[in-house]
Amino acid sequence: MIRTLVSVSPDLASVIAVNYACHLSKSIPMNIQPVFVKEPEPERDVPGVGWVRRTWEDSLLSIEHEAVSRLIEAERGDCPALIKPMILMGKWEDMILSCLLEGSFDLFVEGSVASFEKSEIIRQFNSPLYRNVPCPVIIARNLIKLHKVLLVFNHESGIGKVVPAMSSLFRGTKMHFDVMYVNILDRGRPVELIEASDSLFREANAILESAGLTPEKRIALQGGAENLARQIEEYSLIAISLPSDQTIDDRFFEMLGDVSSPILLCRRRPKRSSA
């Protein structure tokens, strides 16, 4: 049973996140815990102090709580895996990370309707939450029906972290996937097949075999980020590993930013130095 935490608010991104998690639960045994985090109001925007301030904040929380509860109740009839939301007060990133660490969740789902510019995706993936998240993350960007997964890697990202997540999520299902090596060149460069690419998949093949996973296709391509994005946009989920540091080429993020598919993200942890 996959324990899934879903971040919710009274907005469209949360509708996407909840619907996507519920769609996954039809193929994957899971329970889904929505969580709404109410951040403290900035001091300059809060009227009054003491009892007046607390009453005002409680009123806002009650209104947002009701909206979130309606969102969840609208889905529960068709999604038995969905349970009542947790309501927390605090800084969003801190509270989500605390939930993930203390609740031993196997998956975190966050919705997004924003246009993923390269700068935005770099900011998100390098945020304190995403640098310390203890489980795989799905960024649900739209409601594409899950039909085929693409595992994408390059010489910086690898696949070592995301393969165990794919195995845990999709083993026993009929999910099909391809694996693609990308060499991202300057913007505007056409997409070309990389010849004699067998050596690029040697390590990936060993990792996949040890996890009991067999891709339908192995593809090696090079080209500009926007042109490579057109080659992967047909897939309904893009699975990636990220290194523990920030050395990955920004063009990798640019490619992801040009694709509207949801992203399954896992980050490789730095090795601890021995005492």
C-alpha cells in the first residue's frame, strides 16, 4: 500500500493534484492523505492584535478549510483511497517536509498550473523542500491519462534513484515505459539519433535488470531542449533522477519546462562521510 501525501488548497492546482492521485489509485494500491497548510498572515496585513487578530485568522482558516473540504468531498465518492484532509498552520515548506518525515509517506503529489519557465523549475527543484524530500515526488501539471512512462537521463542525472520508485509504484501493473538518454545541445539544434549508443545504456540496463524492469524501447537522442521536448511530450509521465548537488545542466530543466506532462522526481542523496 502506497501512502501518498497530497498538498491541497482551494485552487485549480489542487484539483489537478487530487484528481491525478485518485487516478493513480485505480491502478496502484494506495491511500491518499490530503494536507492543507495555512501560512501565517504577514504582520502588515493583519488587523488588530490579540483576540481580534486570532478571531480574524480563525475566520479565514474556517473559510479555506470549508473550501478544501468541499474539494475533497467532491472526489471521495469516486475515490475510496481519499481520506479527510489534515489542516495545519505554519510555513508551507516546513510543514510539508515535517509531514513527509514524520508520517513515513511513500509519495508526495503537488499540483501545478504555472508555466514552467526554466528559472521556475530550477527554483522549485532546488528549494529546501525538494532538496530534502525523503520520498518520490509527482508534480501533476495536468490530467493526462496515465498510459506510458518515459524514464529520462543524461550523464549528470543517471537513473539510480528513480528506478526503485518506479518499481515500487508500477510493479504488478500493466504500465509500459521507455528509457531515453538525452544529450542537450544549444537551443534550436535539430534532434538526431546518437549512433553506437549501446555504451550509454550499460549502467542503466544493469540498474533496470536488478529492479526487475524491462523497457519497451531504449532511445538516445541529442538536440536543442525545445526540440527534444517535442519528442517526449507524447508520454503521460516523465520520470527523472536529480543529483544531490546543483551541477546538472540548466538545459535539462529547460527541456522539462517545455513539456506539460507530469513529472516523477527523485533526488540522489549525497553520501555521508564516515566518522
